[in-house]
Amino acid sequence: MSDEASRATGPNGTDEGETRRAPRGELAIRTIAMPADTNPAGDIFGGWVLSQMDVAGGMEARRVARGRVATVAVDAMTFHLPVFVGDIVCCHASMKRVGRTSVCIHVETWALRDGEGERVLVTEGLFTYVAIGEDRRPREIGRG
């Protein structure tokens, strides 16, 4: 049996190794998934996860841009596994690239199952933020 054929896959065809590797990026948010955040199926609503990721990415973008930023795009989003009530949700953010006025941030969301037990990658995405000046217009990064 080849290495490819012997690799375990999880739900939605995700590579089990990929969803269990170490997180990439700085821990930006750590919160708990609550019953109020569920969808009709009882899992945590994807929009809630997306909003946590946007906040986490915005914190990293603000650090890189040294000032106010605004979300302009969610360039990619992958939901690997569901988030459950009681999971501790951790968003890790890392800078991918910086442009003249924008910054692209990769955000990974990990869930700690059973409180502090198993850690799995549940969601990841690329977010683009634009640096905003006092006039609320785009400004060059590195200039206040």
C-alpha cells in the first residue's frame, strides 16, 4: 500500500495529519463556543467562526499596518471540521504578504475538544485588509 493510499482522511476528505499538525501563526483569539452560536443542526454557525477569524486577522493586520485597518476581502475560506458547543476556539494569524496599502493575513481556527483535550484544525482562510487613515481613505502601510 502506498503512502498516499495509507493516509487517513477525515470528514470532507481532509487529511487527518493536516488537521492535527501544530498551529501556524500567533494566537490572536481564544474563546469558547456557546449554545447561542449554534446553527439549526446544533453545530456552531459558520458565520460565528468567520467573525472570530476576521477579528483575529484584523488584529494582526493592525499590528503590521501600525494603525487602523478595514476588511476588504475574504479571499479563501475552508471549513475542514465542525465546531461544537464547549470547544475552546483558538484563532492563529500570520501575515502572508504586504502591499502598498493592503495586507493579506492567513487565519487558522483550531478547536480544543473536551476543554483542553484533542486539538484539531477546523477552519482556515485568507483575509485582505486595507490600511485606513484618519480621513477613512486608504493609506500607505508604514505611514500614519
